[in-house]
Amino acid sequence: MMEDTNKEIVLTQEGYDKLEEELELLKTTRRKEVAERLKIAISFGDLSENAEYDEAKKEQASLEERIIKLENITRVATIIDEANVDLNIVTIGSTVIIYDKDFDEEVEYTIVGSAEADPYDGKISNESPVGKALLGSKKGDNIEVVVPDGFTRLEVRDIKR
């Protein structure tokens, strides 16, 4: 599946730093580990029937693919200056406290670009149904979001950095 290469990649400084850290780890430590695995697998002899060698080659290809992807992301990413996030309207970089009327609970999300989205850490993509619906909303707004199993009703309670 080809990714849309013209799509703008937006990151918070924290997200950018995490990707840079991962990239550094992959280029140094992980490359050495995979090269060592390849060397050991080659020492087993006949490469045509060498499962360890095949596995190490696949891991190497996957590693290099991830390195290229991270290099591209960090090269073209726009970094959001969170100090300049407008607190009157939900934008990328905003932390939003919403009240989910269907589940009768308050939830806090930070709206981030898709490259750093991590729903388990409260970071939702600006391209996700909820993220998209929240963009541009103000404190007190009531929003209906189309979700896979119907729709959900949310109220924006607060916007912060």
C-alpha cells in the first residue's frame, strides 16, 4: 500500500524527538544486531536451506524500510509550536477535555498528526473520526461523530496545551 507522499506530516516536538530517538537506535544498535545475526546465520553454511539466514534477511529488510520511513517523516515534518496553540479553538497540538454523553465520562485527548497518534496514550490523529470532528470546535460545542457502529455525542469541556 503506497502512502500519500503529498500528505503533510504534522508532529509535536515530543513526537518528533521520539521518532529521532527511534531512528538513532535503529541506525546504530539494531543495525549491528541484525548484521551479527546475519554473520552467525551465514556461518551455518548452505544458505539455500538456512532458515536463520532467511529470517535475518527479512528482519534486515524490515529494519531498513523503517529507517527510510522515519528519515522521510523527520525530513518533511512540520513541527507544531505548542506554545502558540490557540486555546479558543481545537487545533493540532491541542489537548481537549471532552464529555462523552453516550458513556457518561470525561476523556482527555491530545490532537496530533497521524505519525504520532497513540490512542492508548490519549493521542488521537487529526485524521481519525473523533480528531477530525473536534478540529475547529470551541469550548461548549456539542459534536456528533460518525463512528464505525453509528455515532457518538461529545461536548468540548476545555481546551489546553
